[in-house]
Amino acid sequence: MKDSLPPLREVIAAHDLRAKKSLGQNFLFDLNLTRRIARAAGPLEDATIYEVGPGPGGLTRALLAEGAARVVAVERDERCLPALAQIAEAYRGRLEIVSADALKIDERKLFAGGHVRIAANLPYNIGTALLVKWLTAPQWPPFWDSLTLMFQREVALRIVAKPDTESYGRLSVLAQWRTKPKILFDVSRSAFVPPPSVTSSIVRLEPLAQPVAPAVLGDLEKVTAASFGQRRKMLRQSLKTLAADAEERIRAAGIAPTARPEQLSVTEFASLARAFASIL
């Protein structure tokens, strides 16, 4: 379905919208690409789509054109609101625009019931923080059914990284403990205006009904922070910051105290979190 709205370049020129580096903005003009991202977030027909940082609405238009029943777009840059209002007018009753900071908004109140899929070309400067917010929700399963998000490729690789790789770290453990993440495809720098200095990737994350191994979220976060905060050190050294008897606790978790954090699986980190739970 093709909408009757003017090309995005004309919309941006009409509203004098320039991407702000301070907001991590890079605008996507290629409708074929935005529609490919929208389809990756599907099925859309019966779902509410939550979009963060729509900017002038390139992905917003694609989501609606691909059949999204409802899109809730949260945008903190007030300069973009008139352009988004044009889209709301063209797709009456299907686009709700919320002027707010997505890092601060209470999404469970915003989406009271129903199935929500999050799809967004996330602003680079808050992308990781938003993902961590969604991964560390106190209630699980979360309010969202899936995440289809754009990140810098470096961040995308960290999300899906396996043990014994350079990219494996805290974000890998957190994402893979509660979700099944997958890189779908890359997006060239040339697709953006202005072009960023790095390649981007589309990542889809689907929540697991239960984490891959039992642990208290807060304990897991503290153990991974201490471990990867000194990732070149053996666990018996890095985890001394958590407990004087760290070596005994590591052994109790069934892990060699001489291991380094990048060698541990997500399940083993959950074991460490349980072993340190009494003092965390």
C-alpha cells in the first residue's frame, strides 16, 4: 500500500528538519528499506507497534503502509511533531503521537493490555540504554512481544555474541538470559541522512517465557558488572569486590576461579549470581 504523503525529503525540507547529533538522529529516506524493517517486525495486522524516536516518520509511514493496526510513536524532539501530525492525518485513527522521553516514560501505563511489538530506528545515543530498560523490566514476560531495533553494528554484535569472542560481555549475558536475539540484516551508512560513521544492523529479540537459568536479575547484573568491569582478570580477582570469600563461592557455582568472564556461558553467570545471592 502506497500512501498519498509527499516524499520524506520534501517533508523534511518543508519543516526545515535537520538531524541533531545531540539527539543521536540519522534519518532514513529509503522507503524500500523502511518497509523491509517494518515487515521484519511483523506480523503487524493485529498488533500495536511502539516506535521510539520516529523523527520525521520514515519508519512510521512504512509500519502503517505495511498494515500495522496501531502505531504509538514517542518523540522527544518537538520539531518533528508537525511532520508526524501529517502522517496521523493520512492514517486517521491508527497513529498516536506522544511527546515524551522514552527513557522516562512508564510503558506499562501507556500500553494497558494488548499485544505490543517494539520497532524502531533507535537514536544511537540512547539505544543501548533503552534496550537495557526493556530487558530489565521487573515483570517478566514483559509488556512487549518482540523487539525489532536498529543499532550500530558494534552494539548488535555485542547483543548476540557468544562466549570466547571479543564482543561477548554484560549486554550479551543480559540479552541472552531473557531473550532470543538475532541479527536480521545490515544497513549501509549511505542509507541515512546524514550518513553515520558506522554500519548499522537490525536486531530482533523475542522474549523467553522464562530465563535460560534461574537467578535474581539484580544479582546477575552485579555479578556481570564486577566480572566484565575487569574482564582481563580471573574471576577470583574481579569478584573479590563482591565478597571476601569470592573464590569459595565461585567453586560452589561449579566454575574454576581462574576462569575469565568471557569464557562463561549465560547459564554459568546465572550460577554465579545464585552463589553470590546471600551477600548481594
